[in-house]
Amino acid sequence: MAYLVSSLSVVIPVYRGEDTLPELTARLAQALPQLSPIYEVVLVNDCSPDNSWQVIQNLSQQYTWLVGINLKRNYGQHNATLCGVRTARYEVIVTMDDDLQHPPEEIHKLLEKLLEGNDVVYGLPKKLPHSWWRNTMSRLTKRLLALLMGISRIRDLSAFRAFYSHLRDAFVDFRNPNVILDVLLSWGTNRFATTYVNEVQREKGESNYDFRKLVSITMVVLTGFSTAPLRFASTLGFISTFFGFAVFVYVIGITIFVGSIRGFPFLASIVAIFSGIQLFALGLIGEYLARVFDRSIDRPPYVISNITKNELDSPPQ
């Protein structure tokens, strides 16, 4: 039998996944033996409030190739995924969600694209399954992230991805609570690619991402891994200064040739514009100071509570 890769690790962050994990692991048990002779599944419980950890413990007793990790508190999807990525032992790593929207049967498409000479491959759905507002916000955030990563030819990103484990060397010393895994991967390569997969609608539970979380991720992307907002604020300050100087010349000219003018509303609007620009710039600086503060206190991206005990070196069953 011809396998696609010599060894494979599948990393899945878990949050409110007690209803989907049994089916997901059963389908992985059917799909993975067709892809690699050596494989493992790493389930990282992100302090889920349901019985996900108990389900993971039961599954680890059923499947010797399944490893469960329980985090001390909720750190977020990217942080939990980073934990699993650092724990993974094999040559190729695949990350996916726990809600069955990323079908295990589609993993082979990622691996086939990876073998074409790429280092990171994203599985993109042919049609986004969420509401229009979330799809719009998701596209905007991912497009912005791709531009900041310097991979503008990639028009979209996904949590359904495959990459080589040696890319971890680029961020082995990374310690920051603000984690965007895609940015970390871009530190080690620029060979990114995408392929279309059949992503399905979520049947059980609800999405854990709301508008507030999407905005929060966007701010982390903008201020945690790029200086572009600071440059934008500087440019905006320069433009406003030039505009203010032009208004000053205009007022002086009118005073000389026409006489004094009565323009309190005009003056008030100019002051409001400048005040708004200053507050905007100060807000951006504050966001950057918050990121610096997070790094200065050396807060870890995650803390592991316990790991299931498995015969990790035994052959898959």
C-alpha cells in the first residue's frame, strides 16, 4: 500500500466537543491508516466547561494512538493548537476543528498538495458555512493576516491546515499569550498553498466565535505582529498637520484681504478632527504598550494540567 507521508500527527483543539469527539475519532480511525503507517491524534482540551475531558480520557483508553492534553484554563483556539503542535511527534502535522466541519476524509487533499513542494497547505471550503456577517469578518481578518504575513498571493486562511513539523524550529522559543499560529508558521517559510475541500455545516452545538472575539483577533493581528498601524497613525498625523497648516494659511489670507471672519463652528470642527486623530493615535500606542506588557511579564501561552497516559510508541491499532 502506498502511503502519502511516512508519519502523521493530527492536532485538534477541543472546546465544547463532547458530542462530536466520538464520531470524529471514529472517522479518523478509518481515514488515517490510508494516509500513513505511523500516526497519532492529539486532542487539547481548552478547559471546556462540558464533559470534553472525560470523553477524551475514555477515547484515549480506546485508541492507543490518541493523546489527550488538559489545559489549566481557557487560553483560546490558537494557544491550544500551539500546545498540540509542540507536543506532536511526527513529520507532518495536520490541524483541524473538533466540530466535524473539517471532514477527516479530506485530509488526503492537504497532504497531496503538501507533497507538491509546499510547506504549509490550507484547506479552504468551496462555500463558507457561517452567517453572512461572520463570513465577511472572517474573510477580512484572514485577508489582512495574509497580507501582514507577506503572503499576499494567499487570499484566505483556515484552521484546517497541514505543514511539516520542522517549521516549529522557527518559534521554538516563542512565549507570548497572544498567539496567531499562521504568523508563527510564516517565520519559517514562505511556501504556502491552498486547496479546496468539502467543508460541511456544523450539525451539533454552536460556534464559539462571536463578533467580539473576531474583533479581538483582528486587534491581536494588527498590533501583535505588525507595525503597520503605527505607520498608518504617523501618516494620518502628517496629513492632519498639513491640513491644519493649510487652514491656518487660509485664515491668515482671509484676515489680511477681507478682514476677520466669524467661524466658531468651523474652528470647533477643526479642533474635533485633530482631537479625534490624536485619540486614535494614542489608542494604537496603547494597544502596542499592552502587547509589550504581556511580553515583559513573560506570561506563557498555555499551561498544561495533565496528559493522558498512553503507550505512545506502540503501533496503531
